[in-house]
Amino acid sequence: MPPSVPASWATSWERGSFAMLGLALQFLLETFLGLFALALLLRFFLQWLRAPVRNPFSHFLAALTNWIVLPARRVIPGLWGLDLATVVLAWLTEVVLIGFLGVVQLAKLSLWILMVAVVAQAILSWVSPYSPVMPLMNSLVRPFLRVFQKRIPPVGNVDLSPLFVLVACQLLLFVIAWLEGAVSRAIIA
């Protein structure tokens, strides 16, 4: 600061710079932990839905998360073929970010993953149905689409099940947001 600036301005400038530094660190922490929780959750879903392992995305997720998942598997056993260590680590990451509402955040993140996968699979099925990513997208989306495909026939050779999955996800997001608000109000009160 120039010497002509009053001392009270200097202290407010210092406080402002520390606040800005704190906000920047908070942003970086939320970004990296949020992306790491997303990677852990995607890894769990790909394992749970038996997605093909031989694709670059699965290799990327394994390389990104193996350093913490493999040691955690020694402590947290699997259950019915599910990799619980990965889910617990994703939950712990969300708990670090937002506290005990981490389960709610994981549910919302799971629904967003499903919605993005449904949209990506629908677009790829029109644009590039033989893309190397399609087996991965199909394995993620098919179990959810199958529920609606059994009950709703195609209309003019157009499968409407992705639309119904997206609507169901949106409704679930509304319910989760309402529950999140109710829990937050109960904790504050």
C-alpha cells in the first residue's frame, strides 16, 4: 500500500484480502472434493452396473481413485458384490464438504449422473450409435430405461423411455430438495 493511504484503509484492505484468500481456498476445496466424490460415485456405479472395464473412462476413474479405494477395501468389506468402500469414501468426502447432509448430496449427485448419462446416451444413439462410449452409456442407463420400456411402447419408432426417466429423476430431485429443507429447518430449530 502507498504511504499516503490512511492506516484504517490498510487494515480493511488486509481483511478484505484475507477474506478473498479464504473464499478462493474454499472454492478450490469444494471443487476438488466435489469432483473426487463424483469420481468415486461414478466408479461405484460402473462396478455395480457391471459396465465394461476395458474403456479409457474406467481406467481414468481407477487411476484417479485407486490410491484411497484399495487401502479402504481392507477395512470396509464389500456386501453382495457391491464395493462399499467406494460409497463410504464418497460419503465421507461429502461429509467433509457439507456436513451430515452428505447422504442427501450423494443422492442428488447420483440422480444428476443418471440424467446426464440418459441425455448423452440418447444423443449418441442418434448421432453415433457405434461410438466406443456407447457400451459404457448403455450399461449405465439400460437398467433404468428397461423399467419404462416394458410398460411404454415406442411411438413411431421413437423410444420415449429416456424422457420418462428424466421426469422421474426431476421428481425425485424435488422430493430430495424438500427433505433437505425439512432436515435443515429441523436442525436449526
